[in-house]
Amino acid sequence: MAGRVLAAKQRPRARHIPQRTCVGCRTVQEKRALIRVVRTPQGVQVDPTGKLAGRGAYLHDRRSCWTQALKGSLAHALKTELSDDDRERLNQTLETLPAEDGREDA
């Protein structure tokens, strides 16, 4: 009996869920719950699939996070300067996001 090793109980392994930090509010959340913004040779753009090649950053789907990120943290995370075209493209996405607490952020 002394040489016999008891097998550890087999329990299913927890599935790994990737975590990312929102560059607007600095909150960590599941990658799938955030919107990816990517720097490409064509400029900065929203990546709805999350699979475009290029340096990426993540944001919540909240206007406050996007507004904060556009002040500088997004450009810093992407290691680039946002051009006027990039800002226009990102502001268009910002306008499609739902208002928070039933009010419009201006």
C-alpha cells in the first residue's frame, strides 16, 4: 500500500479568457467585451473582428471611455500620432455609441 500513488481528482480545467485594459478608463475586462482599435499603414481604424494586423488598443463601448482615450491615451497606446482623418473616423464611431445614463455627452 505504501508504494501506491493516489491519483488526484480529475476536474475540468477552467478555460482561459483573455483580459485587456480599456485605454480610456484603465479597467480590465474580457477581451470580447471591448472594442479593438488598430494602427494600420492606412491609418487608425476600428477593428470589429479583432483580427486585423497591426498594433491594437481596446476601449469599452462607452462614450466617456472614447472621449478620454481621444485626449491622448489612445495615441500613446498605439505609439502614433492621430491624424485629422483618424480622429474623424474615430469620432464617427463615437457618435454611434449609446449615450450613457440616458444623456448625450457633448
